[in-house]
Amino acid sequence: IGDNKTSVTEFILLGFGDLPELQILLFLLFLVIYIVTMAGNILIVVLVVTEQHLHTPMYFFLGNLSCLETCCSSTILPRVLGVVISFSGCVMQLYIFGSQAATESFLLTVMAYDRYLAICNPLRYTALMNRRVCVELASCSWLGGFLFNPVIMAWIYRLRFCGPNEIDHFFCDFMPLVKLSCSDTHLITLAAFLLSSTATLIPFLLTLISYAFIIVAIVKNPSSTGRQKAFSTCTSHLTVVSTFYGALAIVYSRDSVDTDKLLSLVYTIVTPMFNPFIYSLRNKEVKAALGKLVGKK
């Protein structure tokens, strides 16, 4: 693997520093995005915790997803315009981001499984998706996400970085960081690819399988009202899944830095901001809970 001797002790995240004339505008834009993201997702968590009629498995997992989105935004957004970061800080940011991405992938799969049980096994849904099962599924998603890549992080610590130390990205992503190493990175790149594929491809396939059964059940439903209700409970989740996996697939199948940065904004910054709106604007129960909360205030 190599040794841990390195002449580089810190990295420069270039971010969008190549657009100096837009720095103030970008700062204000990302500040607004951060405030909206935090407010929207924290509001969802508050509603799920305080409103009794939202104490269901679907909203329990939605609350977990919103909590994850606040953490993800706080990990990425403060450094998006470019900053100097220590080597240890860079590796830690990469670990936290990778863990959060894996956790989100697992949570989206669990939410798809929840919808599958609710639509395909409605009579047994309450028994199958009880409180204990919900807590276990959410705990496994979080724990699995954060235990997925510590070996890769330890491996990165063993790489040698001789310079340059400029990362042409707005956060410490794996490939931009590893490309700066003067060690042989073929094995770690292969290992990271296999791990990330396992953390995203398998959950994605399980999500597709869940929705395949859901679609079949909806088509077989003789009631048009029943079909519409079943479909409406899935559209929000499908929108989030499509955006998340679509952006990931495009970013990691291309080798264009500028395109990668723009598309990375989608799943690291834009998606966490829009998720609360996607779930609330299309959901009567969330809107009703929000109206009730505003009425109390």
C-alpha cells in the first residue's frame, strides 16, 4: 500500500474560485440554499416528532431522511466556495460524505420497501412494519452507512501526497483526492469502486424490485380511486430516488471536472433543499400538519 510519509499537510479546495466576479453572488446564493435546506428539513423532523397522526412508518423514515439531509448540507455547503483544509480534515469530510451517501441509499431502499408492504400487503402492513422493525431498519441504514468505508479511509492515510495540493472540486471527493497521490492507486480505486457499487447498486436494484411489485399491484387494482391514492403515495419518493441515483450515475460515469462539479451540486446541495418541498407539496397529511403547527403558533 505504501507508507504515510507525505509532503502535503493541507489541500486547497478550489470550489468555484475560478469565477471571482461571481463570488459574492454565489456566496449569497449558497447561503440562501443552506438556510432553506436547514429550515425545511428541520421543519419536517419537528412535524414528524410532534404531530401524532404522522407517527407512522412512512413519516418515521422521512424524518430520518430529513435529519440526514441536514447533516449532509452542513458537511458540504460551508466549504463550497473554496477553502484550505487539512489532510485529516479532507479525509474526514470524504468519510462523512461517503457514509451519508450510503446511508441515504439504504434509507431510500427501506422507504421503497415500506411502500411495497403498504400497497401489496395492506392487511399485514401494521404487523410487518411495527415500531421495532422501523427502528431496526433505520438503525441498520445509519450504522451500515457509517461502517461501510473506514477501511478505504485508513488506506488513504497510507497514500503519499507529494504535491500539487489543489483539489478542483468544492468538497473532498474520492477521485479528485486520489488523483493527487504519488502512490500507486490502482488497488484502492478498484476497492472503492467495488464498495461504492455495492452501497448504491444493490439498494437501487432492491428499490426497483419493490416498485416493480408496486406497479403490478396498482395496475391490478380495479378501483381508479385506489390506483390514484396508491400512486400518489409513491410519486414523491420516486422523484427523490430518480434525482439521487440519476445525478450519481452521471457524475461517476463521466470524466469532466466542470460537469462533475455542477452535477455534484444536484445530489449534495440541491436535492437536500428540495426534498422537504417534494414531500410536503404533494402530501396532504404533511400540509395539514404544517397548517396545524402554524395555527398553534
